[in-house]
Amino acid sequence: MDFLEDIEEFNTAMDNAYDFITGKVTLESLVIDLAAEKGKNFILPFDPEKETGREPDTLDFLIEHFESLEEYEKCSVLLRIKKKSA
């Protein structure tokens, strides 16, 4: 795997996490969709068997990522979730 593929995989993990945390997709649908794409791995930046993705550290990590991409609407949504979870 080269550097650009690593970046793409990282961004995919972050997008998957955002969609999962905001309820746009279920864990089951993520697994099914990625299994349909042969060679793709199920990617999230946290272990969904042990975490919900709504832990403060995970949310901070996601907010920082989307902030660096200037995706401020996603940051706003994640901040609202973080405040509700606190």
C-alpha cells in the first residue's frame, strides 16, 4: 500500500465513523457494504464492539480531522453530539 492509499483509507475510516456516530448508517450496513466491495476492509477509527464512537476522545479526534479538511458542518454536528453525551 502506498502513502496515497493510506490517506484514502484513513479518510474513509473517518467518514465511516461520522456516518455511524450520526446514525446515517448502522454497523451492519457498513459491514455489508464493505464486504460487497472485494478487497475492502471494515474500517473505523475505534472498536465498535467496545466503544460507541461517542466517547470524548473519539469525538475530539474526528472534530480535529474534519476541521483540518474545513468540513465545519460535520464539526458542528459532532460538537452537538459531544455536548449531549457529556
